[in-house]
Amino acid sequence: MNPRDQPRLLDCTGLYCPMPIIKVREALNQLRNGEILEVLADDPAAEEDIPNLIRRLRQQLIKVEKGGDGVTRFLIKRVR
């Protein structure tokens, strides 16, 4: 499997606004085009904030999954 196919994990559980957004932006800056970032967040604001950030940065939000444990999983692909 190509390492670019493996998502990089960013665990933002326990962090609250604005820290998940800051951490996601920093992590995306370290990725190459085509790489995927998996973000875990339990801040309720992240459900709206992270997709908004991804739209502003013109990246690709692949998937959002809300777990029963209150943790939301975001898969983000760096496209530019």
C-alpha cells in the first residue's frame, strides 16, 4: 500500500474551539497534494467549524462520521 493512501491521524479529542481548527490547518500545511488527514474531534463546534475551514481552504472533505461516543471523524484530502 502506498503511504499516501494511509491517512495521517490528528486526534483533537479534548480540545475546544479554536484549537481543533488551528491543529487541522497546521496538519494540512504539512501534507502533500493527494494525502489524507483523519481528524478526531469531540468539540460540538467542530462539526460545523471543520467543514467550514475545509471549504475556505478549498480542500476536499471526503467523509464525516459521528460516533456514538461523541467523537466525530473527518477525512480530509489535500487537493491544492
